[in-house]
Amino acid sequence: MPSSDRIESRKLETYARTLLEASKTEDHVYENIAPLIAQSEASPEVLAVLAKMSEEGDLDKLPDVLDLYRSMVDEEQEVVGVHVTTAIPLDDELRDMITQKCESDLESRVFLIEHVDPTIIGGIILSARGQRRDASVRTQLETARKVMTQNTKKREV
């Protein structure tokens, strides 16, 4: 077994042993298995939130956070998250205009999740419910380049 595999194996064993000993101390050996499985299947975003809570000493607030999360999920069933990507941050006026347009198009309340990506040069990219609308300058330029390249190739033939 290579040295790095041996080190990794020891590291994993140390983590597992530490969890087992902590569970024994609290007499929760079997009760801790389900939450550990859930954690191992959690998304990187969820793990990042848990890490931040741990760093801030707030893990004891997790039950309250989960209660709030559940109530937000119930509310969110009626609200659609719309990812909005622009080259510069949105101002309040544009944010309101985008919100109104999206609510009209989606026939639902929306929550904007804003992203800034200077590489799109200008315009906007909207993503919601698995659909994407790309009205960015970068995409328009790429489309124009493809059209021009195709026209040039046709003439050469």
C-alpha cells in the first residue's frame, strides 16, 4: 500500500474512531448513524453552512435553523428562485423591473438570486425552473461570429 493511501486510511480511521468514541460517551452510537449518513450525502453548500455554524459556535442553534428552514421551504413552494446574471450589480430600479417581468412570465412570486459575471460584457442571463434565457452580449457576439464564420466557409466552397 503506497504511503499516501496508508496516511489516508489512517486519517479516515481516526475520524471514524473519534465519532464512535464521542457517540459512546453520549450513549448515542446507533442514533448517530442516520445523521452521519445524511451529512455524508449533503451538498457542498449545506456542508459549508454547517462548517460556518461550527466556526461561529452556533451548532446548538441547528434545531432552530431547521425549523426556520422548514417554514421557508413551505413558503418557497409558492416562490420561484430566479438566477440573474449581469455584468455589473443590479440597482433597485432594475431589480424591481426584473422581478415584475419574471413574476408575470412565471405566474408566481419570485426571489432573485443575483450573480455578477463581467465576462458576459452586458445584457442579462435568467435561469429558473430548469430553463435559461441568455440575452448577454457575449452570447450575441458568439452567435454573430458563428454566422460570419459559416457564411465565409460557404463562399470558400
